[in-house]
Amino acid sequence: MDFQPITGINTKAPDGRTPVRKDIDIWFQEQVQGNSIQLTLFVEALAAIQSHPLENQLSYFRLAGIHSAPWTSWDNVKAPDGPDVVPKDKIPGYCVHNDFTFPTWHRVYMLLFEQTLYDEMLVFIRKNIPEALQDTWTQEAGQWRLPYWDFARFGDYIPDFPQATEGILRLPIMAMLPDVNILVVNSDRQDMELAPRQNPLYKYKAQTEMGKLDDPYKIKGENGHDKGSGLDYTYPWDKCVSTTKYGIRQGDPETAWTNAEQNWRFSNQALNEHEWNKEVIYKPLPTLQEMTYRLLTYDYDCWGAFATTQYMERHGQKPINWLSLEFIHNNIHNWVGGSQFTPPQKETDLWGAGHMSSVAMAAFDPIFFIYHCNIDRLTAIWQTLHKDKWFDDPDSQAVQANDLAPFHKDSADKFYTSDHVQYWRKLGYDYDIVQGDKPDEDRADPDIRTKIRSLYGVRTHEVYDNLPDWQRKDYIITVLYDRYALNGEAYAINIFLGHMVDDQFHGQNSVNFVARVYTFSSSLDQGSEGSCGNCKTQQRKGVLSMAQVPATLAMRRFEYDDTEDVPMYFVAVDRCNNRVDVAVTLEIWQAEEPFFLLPGRGGGEGDEYQHIKGGEKAPDSVGHSGPA
């Protein structure tokens, strides 16, 4: 039996270096102002795989289904064995969330998607482009690589596109455009001209309602249970033809779910949680940007601390180790898609659910792939700055040789492992922030750190540099939680500094709100539907998760108080935005200097951050209409 070999794109730039994956906003602007060839190829290739029959394992639907639903085999690969509770007639899934191979598994996944689009580009050129132009178009295809969405970079103004708001965190412009202008063959079939085309990155549209697809590709609704009210509900993914952002709302007619809205303005608003420092003298500093800057500035103990939310006592001793790539990733899934299906009691501006917030359905939204391309980019940056920390701790080494199923290196039955993907240039792509002047050469570390600061640290430095010395202490909050506390159903932990107000516990507009931790998990009780075997195994073993959020600017409100007297609370809320009782350990830590000035940038002997106090569950009056 032959398997699908994943090799990447084996072309080089004219100077011999590996072509780079570009920031999609910058790339889009280059294409609109340039010849638009790569833009045309990208749109045509993505549209083509979205229209392929489901029996084709390189169709968009089947590629998206690798991530989770509809729990079918891909490339004739049985998923890793799960516990006995996984139905024996179902694939228990290839999930690697809350795991040390989270970055490496998704690296191969993006490589497969990139390769599939490139191959489709060549087919399009051969079938549709006038022969006299085919060489030029083939060369352009060879220089293309999957673009990434730099979610922590403030957006640029792009002329003629009012959606391109400047100076805030936002979705890429292409993800907000229902149509784009691309090149089409003119009437005499000798040349090309621009014409509007439906944008396949805006949403994915299936052949029919996904619940009406033939087995084994039929999508089921995702069951949920509101513990507080006793309400059972179902996310109606089965009623959807198209993917959506914040477009699924309980109470709307089913016809509204079929082709629900792309409420990208809600996504943009959520991405800017929490816009700290709104005083006139400063520009806002979103938590997401500061966390990304910290992620690339901290000197972590090991690979495991950087890579995953999975708690291990060994690297949980230092508070900086609690901020991981995967935690940042989890929150963004929620911010982009929206997870609240039922009507909220307050803060209705972000009401609505979308595919990106669901583990089962996230990969069906096309933004998933350019989003995860940036997750891979952040991994490559961190690797370049920490070359000696590749699976260097005992916990991650225990899974280092695991097969990254269902991905094959060749047509024989040989899987990728994490070591196969350590060096991304060997996979046929690079990123400009880490690429040196010569082939296979890294950019110098100081240059990379300067670029990191210019992308993510300017506003952080503006804020901290203007504080008097006695206000420049750094505060972080660590969070220990059980991802499976609600039997896997996703929930959020809202964190507050200061006294709680009874009806203020929902999110960023609530009094004294600091930040939110989203579990990005899904119910492990889906009836006859498949579930994640890895997740069920972790649940059985009692595996916990951890996160870290910045709290320096939140603490400025209490600059004249003794920090030990400042109350710290959490409220856990389910996807109905109702309070749920789960066990959470909250701790606040203090360093004497801003994190970017600390010796070893917080990764020295472990004594830069001193424990201040623990937090506690909010009083029962907060968010409870009756007994808990």
C-alpha cells in the first residue's frame, strides 16, 4: 500500500536560499500592487481543493478533518490507541493538544497543506494559463510559500481596504474580504485581466449541510451541558454549510445557521483583550501582544515549558515556565471564533459561536491554516534563539520519538517524528525573521531580538519606560487548572484583581478584569461520535494544565497599596457564560524589574520572581443566581 508522501516544496530562490513564508498582510499588499500572480494561484488552488470530492483525501474537507471531526482515518492510518471508552468503530483522533509534540505535529500538518496547494497551483497553470505565460507562472508558484497571520503585530493601513484598521490587533485583510480581484484569462485567451472572485479564505462552504454529508464524513452536532442551569444544548455544526465567526446563536432560526455570518469585527474586538493603559498619554497595550513578547523574551528552562500547557512539576517550579506557546494559541482560537452559543445575561457584544473555538471544527475555517503557520513561525524563532533546547527535558524526551500520525515521510509506511521536522529549511520553507544572508544560515540572535522588539515590544517599552522606578515592578499570575474538569467541555477562567462586583464576572468589560484563560477543549462525551483518545487518556491520568498572564498594568491601580492586601479572584464560566465550580490554583508573583530587563530575561536562577500571594474563587454572590 502506498501512502501520501509529505516532502514540502522543493524549489529555491534565485540566490539559492529557501523561499520564505510571508506575513499575509504584507504579501497581499505586494500582490495587489504587483502582478497578482501568486494571489491568483493561492485563491484558485484553495478554491479547487475546497471543491474536490470528499473521497479525495487531499480535498479541503479531508485535510481539515485530520485535526478532529468527523473522526475518520486519513491516509489509511489508524489513530493512536485510546482508552477502552473510545468507540471501537471510530478513529479516536490524532490530537496532540496539551502535549510536548503540539508544535511538531502541527508543523507537518501545515507542510502538508502548503504542499497540497502548491501541487494544485501547478495543475491550474497547466490547464488554464496560456502557454506563453506558463513558465512565468510556474516560477512564481515556486517562490510561493504558505503565508502566516502575525496575530500579535498591529495592523497596517492598506489603501482602498477600509477593513484594514491601523494600529490594532486584527484579522488579516484577506480574512475579512468576501471577494478578491484575481487574474483571469481574457476573451482572446492570450492574456490575463483582473476580475472579482469569491474569496475561499473568507470561509469554507461545503456541498450541503455538513450533517447531511454521506458517511463517514457526516458532521454531528457538538453536545454541551450547562452545569449551572442543567441545560443540555448542542452546537449545530451539523446544520452549517459554511464556517462562521460568532455567527451561531441559540434562538436564531436554523436557516440562519446554514450560512452564518463572518462577524470579523467581533474577532478583532476580542483579539484586543485587554487593552491596558487606556490613559490618553499612552496607546493601548493588548494582553496578546505582551504575552507574545514575553514568550519570545523569556529564557525558558526547556522545550517542554515553551511548547505546551501540560503541567509537569519539574518545569513548573519557575513561574516564567508557565507561559507557553500552546496557551497563547488556545486563547486566540476562542477570540477568533467565539464560543458563546446561548444568550448572555451581560456583555452581548461578543455573543455568538464559531468554528475556530471548537477543537472538533476549528480546521474547517480557512483562517486556521494561516494562523497555525504563525504558530510554526514562533516555534522557529524560539528554536533559533535556543538551539540547545530541542526536546531537552525528560518529559518531552519521553515522546520525542513518537510517530506524528497520520503524516508519512514517503510512500512507504514511515511516519514523521519530531526530530524529522527540527530543521524547517529542510522541509522547503523559511521565515524572514530568522533567515540569514546565505543559504541555510541563521540571522544573528541580536538582529532577531531587535526585530522581535520592533514587532511586539514597542508599546510595552513605551509604557514601562515612562513609569517611575518605584512603579516598574513586574507582576505575573500563574494558573493551574484541569482541562477536563467539565468532562472536556471548554470553559474560561476569568481573573480579577480587586474586589468583585456581583454581576461583573463575564470578561474584559467587567470591573477589575485582568485576563482570561481558555481551555480550548471539547466534550469527551459525544455519544456514538468519536472522541480524542489522547484527551481521554490524559483525563484518566489526571493530567493538569498551566498558564501565565501578565498583571503589571493591572496592579498599577493599586500602586499605593500593599500588594499582599490586593484581593485576587477567579470565576470559571462555561460556554453559556454561566459560572461553574472547578478547581483552579491562582498565584501572583513579583519581580523588581520589567521582564525584559531581568538577568537572563527571567530565566536565571529562578529567584527573579518572588511569590506574593494566592488567589481564590470569587464569592458565591458573584455569578450565582442560586446555590452552586
